[in-house]
Amino acid sequence: MTTAGQDIQRLARVTALAERVRDLGRDMGLPYVAVSADISNPEPMVGEDGRPLAESVFEWLDASLHYWRDRSFALRAPFILAARCTAEPFFFHQGRFSSWRPLVRLEAIEVGEAAKTFGVEAAIIAPAHLTGGVIGAVVWASSQPVADLPALYAARSDQLHGAALRLVSAYRDGQDDDVPPVRLTKREIQCLKWAAAGKTDADIAQIIGISGPTVRFHVQNAALKLRVAGRAQAVHRATGLGYIGAMGSSQGRGAER
């Protein structure tokens, strides 16, 4: 099948998944849907007819608010900011964000007035965190308060998360196919972990017991495997692929092993 034919099939699949996302919202009483396949990219998701899904499949509370044409929307929308803070679904209820457990970074976001600007009184948001550091998101919203929203979230969040991941993943099919799977060695990972922690080559050499030139060799070799140029890009790419992970108190112990 030609590339054009594959793209037609992909967008047909995306449209069907988008319709499923829309129908889930209607069934829950959260009929207004906003989607993004990459919150860092202002380009809207399109369906098989080439039109933005926001025009052809979904509707928003304010029909005149064409958020998908607003290139600064992701910087202003509290729902997008919150999607950067957690990979799990969460909800907006009575003027604040909440999840199934306490999340201080989520609950600290000032959202009330900003949400009213967009006309939202209740919403469930499902982030879609993909490999490579890409974050997509689906928002199901209502212009009216939903009294049983916490219970609705508890009952449906897993289903909604799955629907969001399928939609965003299907939309991005083929975009990373030219990047082969990467397998880093233990030493390469150790060196990149410590580099991400701000350590110099000399620091890393002393910490893990190898020479400075050997540290540079491992970092350079990792960069070649990751198809990037330089130490900083290697750290960034390895982080997006999950090789480095959180830089918390256990980082050092993990890197030394």
C-alpha cells in the first residue's frame, strides 16, 4: 500500500475513534470535547475529510471560540497546564482540579476564573503521555455543574483514559517510524543519568569508577544510538524514552548500580 493509502486508512481510523470519544462524552453528560495530539504543537487534529476534528466531529461550548486556530491557546488554558502535571485522568469540579488521590501540584493550579473564560463548569481530562516526551489530551466538558462528577469520574476514568490514548496514538501513527528502537547499555544509562543531574565528565568518572575519556565515549555512543548530536540532546532523548526517569533521591543509588 502506498504512503497516501496508509494515511487515508490512518485518518479513517482516527475519525472513528474521535466519534467514539464524542459519544462517550454525550453519554456522560459532558458533550463538549476538545482534543490535542501534541499540546506543544498548535496544529489541530484533522479527520479523513482533512478538516479539523473540532469542526467535523466535536463541538465546544462557545461555537465562536475556535480554540484550534488560536496558537496561544495551550499557553492560556488551565486544562493544558494541568495535563503537563500528571499522566492520569483528572477532573474539574466546583472550581478546582482533583484526582482519585491527593495531587498537590494539580490542586495548586489556579483554575476557576480561567475555566469560566472558556465557559467550563465541569470536565474530565485525560492526558495522553507518549514516548518521546509528546503529550496529548482529551477534555470532556459541560457548561453546567455536574453534581455527581466525582462519582462519574471514578466510574469512567479508566475507560476515558484508554479512549484518549487510542485516539492520540492512532493520530501519531507513522510519525516516528523512521526512528528504530534504541537499546542503551548499563554504562551509557549511568553516564546519561549523572549528566542529567548536572555532573561533569570528571564527576561521573569518580562516581562510577571509570576514566573521563570512557565517560565521554559512553555519552557519545549513546548519542549515536539515539540519533542526536551532543550530550544535551542525548539526555533529552533518553529522558523521553524513559531511560533516565525522575531525578529524585533514589537517582544516585540507581545510577551507581
